Amino acid sequence: MASVPSLASTVNQRLADALSAALPDSAPADPLLRRSDRADFQANGILALAKKAKANPRELAAQVVEKLPAGDVLKDIEVSGPGFLNITVSDRAIVETLAARAADARLGVPYNDDAGTTVVDYAQPNVAKEMHVGHLRSAVIGAAMVEILEFTGEKVVRRHHIGDWGTQFGMLIQYLVEHPSELDHGGADKVDGEEAMSALNRIYKASRVLFDSDEEFKARARDRVVHLQAGDPESRALWQRFVDESKIYFYSVFNKLDMQIEDADVVGESGYNDMLEETCRILEESGVAVRSEGALCVFFDDVKGPDGNPTPLIVKKSNGGYGYAATDLSAIRNRVGDLKANTLLYVVDVRQSLHFKMVFETARRAGWLTEDVTAHQLGFGTVLGKDGKPFKTREGETVRLVDLLDEAIERATAVVREKNNEKVALTEDEIVENGAQIGIGAVKYADLSTSAARDYKFDLDQMVSLNGDTSVYSQYAYARIQSILRLRGEATPVAHPELELAPQERALGLHLDQFGETLAEVAAAYEPHKLAAYVYQLASLYTSFYAECPVLKADSPAQVENRLFLCDLTARTLHQGLALLGIRTPERL
């Protein structure tokens, strides 16, 4: 495994060395290199340095050019305007760098030198409740961040903080005590996700009706909560049945989303029950939390309600019940103390920002979040309907996630079937498999291609379109390359650095070389939408290359091979980029 320095980093280093040589008495300086439409790169850092050194920027730029080594990487450097440098790299340097990337299984992407341990808290459905469209974003964004962080060398611990505790379980358990066969499924050995959910739904609705209409049942349900919290074996056993039944359903939905969820990573609210009392005791003894109207609270100078009075974080309610904050703070103690995390990443709705800000600040005051631990909320916006309002059914209900995924798969399968012809000749099984991969990929990509904090419109027609910024566009580019490579046969294509490149080959090559830097940026800032943008641009640049540069009918055997080499590396990069977003790449479409 060899990491390959990008051309940008090589050029940057050469410029930094030349700047140090031109200004030997100054501290090391950043040339501020970026991609440019005037040349391959532009360096803008000389203006600020000249000002500092009280030098003429154009003259300093000319001195820097003199100090640059001739030949190997740099082909042409032009001083423009008040002291910008426009830099063009040689065709040979592009192809040699790409050949080094192609020789490495990781495409030359380096591991992060500062890798540590990150706990990612994502995909958090609620027990005995149907998953709806609101559960989509946490799952999709979280899963992508897990893959991206692991690829850069981070040790990632996945945590699914499911809603598996609370007063509603008194009502559900009491109903099951009084109607013991309701979760038996008529004695069936195996139950699918839909059957599990419909049984849970039925119990939830029936118990809710009783709870609202029958005072005696309501009293028994409330007693049952007390028994459950006190650890009564019968209540705990029935509670566990609700959790297990819900997991059958959760896993069926995650399976449809093509997401792997391990049972050991599902640590719900109940997983921290044994720590709650101690968490509250430490907070109170250290003075971080204080009693206010009987409740245990933490106050903040900058958090006030509409009436101007401070809004506290309530850790323990006046009735002795624990708030969400007690669970979240206990989870932080567990994740930092036991799991030894350097970073805690929470993929939760942006509307919970204030809660997490208060929780993180409380954990800092208590000394649970030390200086060498970072806690970050990757907050996401809302999924909207085509009309720009929160996504609902015609009846005004929240949209079931399963229905949404099924519809996406149905639409995508229709697109695959329509595009199928004698040349591709997909079997019915392949049409169905590709339809699922494209439909689920389309849903994930629409979510991931929008900056997480922004709301986005859920528009299936647009999502499964072959044109525009969609996963389908990139998947078709990948399949097109595979069909070209199949025509060529088994041999791995070889690069030819001696050849001149067409403009479209250069543009494609320079973009391929940016893959590692893009990933580093995405991992550091938790911005998967930048990887989605990179993949789309790669597919677009490939489309332009394919339109302008004949591959199998190129001018010489060496050029055929070099273009096949570019095709192959593009396919591998598309495959890797989409895989990190949780999207599959069918070989034939």
C-alpha cells in the first residue's frame, strides 16, 4: 500500500520551497494553490507575502519562478495580474501520477496520520414504532460517514441509540399481559419485518384506545412502568419481546436500504439505565447541576426562554424520572471512558442542536469531555415533498419509509427495463437486482448530495433520472466503462506517459488525481455532499472524454491502451467513491 502524493501537493511543495528561497528571512509560507480555469493551478499567496516583506508582488513572483526546478512536473508558469502564478503541469506528470494510483489497491489514498477512535451515533429508530421518512437521513448520512472515516484509517465504533425505554412501555406491556397471544403470530416460526410491524402497530393502537378510555387500565399501565423500572422479571421479559420484535422490523428496513446493522452496535436508551443515578449524583455533588423546583438542572448564561428566564437542561425531573439528558450524558461517559473515543459524532436532526449544545457543555463542565475529546453534531435538515412542505401522504400522515423505498425500487426497475436491449441483454433476475441497486442508490444519493444541514425535496422522478446530478448518471458511466473494458478482454491496460494528452484527457486525469484530497476534506469536515459532488463531476468529465476521444479506435495502439487505462482508473474511482456513499455499481446496465 503506497500513498501517492497528488500533483497539487507536489506543486504546492515546490512553490513553498521556491518562496523560502526567495524570502530566506521569512517564516515558511503557504502559496495558496487552487485549481484554475486559466491553467491547471493558480497560486495566490504571493500578494500577501509581498505586502509583509514590503516587496513588489510581480517582482517577487518572478523571483519565485526563477527558483523553481525545471522539467519533471512543471511545464509552464506564467506571472499574471498583480502577482498571481498560473501553473500548467506536464502531460507526463499527470499520467505517471495516475499510473502510481492505479498500481495501489487504495488508489494511492493515504491514511490519516492523526487517526483515532470515533463513535458515530446514527440510525436511531424507536421500538414498537414504524420507521418513517424522518429516519432516512440519520441512517444514510451516518452510514456514509462511517465508511469514509474507516477508509481514512479511523477506528469507528457504531452506535444505534434506539428509543427502547420510556413510559409508553407500561401501556404496551400491560396490554400484552392481558392479551398474551398478541405477539405469537399464530405460532409461525419465522416472521418477516412487515408482519412484525403490523403486530406491533395493532398492539400500540389497541393499548392506546384502552389507555385513553379505561381509567383502570391506565392505572395498571402506570404501575407497570414502575415495575419495569424496578427490574421486575416478568415486565423485563415482556419488554424484551417488544424490543426483539421491533428489531426484526428494523433489520428488514435497513436490509432494504442495503445497510449492515450489527446487533452488538444497537445500544438503546436502556443500555445506560445502570449509570443514570451515578451520573446525576456526580453532577449534583460537583455543583454542575443544581436543584430547581425539585428538578435537577444545569443552567447556561446564553440559553434563555421566550420570557427571558434561563432555560435549563433537566437531568432529573421533580417526580424522580430521568430526562433524555441523563441518558445522553451517561452515553458520553461510556463512550469516552470505556470505548476510549477521541471523537463523538452525533448524526441527529438539526432541530436538536440546542439540546446537544447543552449536553456537550454539561459534559465539559463535569470533566467527561476533556480537551482531547471532540463532540460534534452532524445536524441534518428535513425531507420535504415536491411542494416544499414537510413530506406527508395525501391523508396528511407521515410517509412510511418502507413504502418510499419500494416505490423508488419500482421506478428504477422500470428505467432499467426500458433501457434493456439486445446489446445489454439483462435477464429478469438482473433487471430486478439492478433496479434495487439503482432505486436505493438514488434515494441515498439525493440525501447525500445535499449539504446535510439543508432541507431537500424528495422527488423520485428527478432521483431516478439518467440526466443531471443523480447516482444513476454515475452508475451508467461506470457500466459504460465496463462494457468497453469487456470488449478489450482481460489484460490490465498500461499507461503511456510519453503521449500527449487531449484537453478532455487532461481534465479527467487532474480530477482523478484529486480523489484522495477530496476524501481527506470530507472526513475532516463531515461533509459527504462533497464526495457526491466529486463523483458526479468525475462522471461528467468522463462523459466529455468519451464523446471527444475515441477509445478503441484511437490513432495508435499506445493511445488505445492509454485511453483504456484512463477508463479503468475512472471506473475504479467511481466504484470506490460510490461505495463509500453506500451506493452499488452494477456491472451491466
